[in-house]
Amino acid sequence: MIQTMLAEEPHAPCVKNFDITHEHPTRLDHHLHADPPAVIALRSRLRLNSSLLNSSLKKKKMKASSQCDHCPCADETLEHVILDCPRYDSARHVFIQSFHPKPPNSIGRDEMVSVSLGMSPDHSLKGRRPTHLERASATFLLSIASSRPDI
């Protein structure tokens, strides 16, 4: 069925996460096979916007404000937590250092969010072992979750 869909529409979004020409998973869903269950659950909650961040809670009308508890001038969104919130600066610094071939200032904001959510740009995916960036991003997310268990 997937081969038929791929033949009809090679860029169909429904086959985006599958690589039918190889036995190993593609980059987009590799973390589902490589990560421990706690990290899979955390990444899934963040990807699906079902976390307990203030912006998500405000959309669900469970909280009056979407402002960050640590820095009241910003909304607590996924991007704010991963990229900007000073509460997670030490964890973010360790995570940025894991991009070691690149200088830290050349890492794009979108790339950091993508890698944090499990979309690894690593092209050497083989088997079910986590890549270097997947391990680093899992450690980063777990350190955020340890300082804020209700995420």
C-alpha cells in the first residue's frame, strides 16, 4: 500500500516518516526506536502540544495567563522553554555544546527545536541505537523535566 501511494504521489505527507527502500527507520521517527519510554513520552507531549506549559493550558482554558513563571515578560511556549528561558540556561549550554563540530552561534533556532523534538539531522542512523544528538537532546529534555516535573 505504501509503495502504491509513493508511486502515485512521491512527496505525500503520509509516507514522510517511512523509508521503504531501507530496513532502518528514517530520521524523523528514529527516536521512537532509540529513546527510553520516558523520553518518548516527553517528546510526544511537546510535539503534540499536550504538555503542561502555560501557553497550552491557556488554550485549553485551564489557566488565566500564558506568561512564563520565571520571566513574566514572555509567554511560556515550547520555543521559549527550549531557546530562551533563563531557568534552563545551564541545561541549554550543555546541549549547545553537543553540536561540537559547529560553532555554538551557527546553530539555528529551528534546528535546536527540531533536534529537541527528536528530528535528528544525523545521517548515520543504523539500527536502534540513539545518535549523539538524540542522546544530548534527551538529556536536555530530562533536565528540563527534572527542574519542572509538570511539563
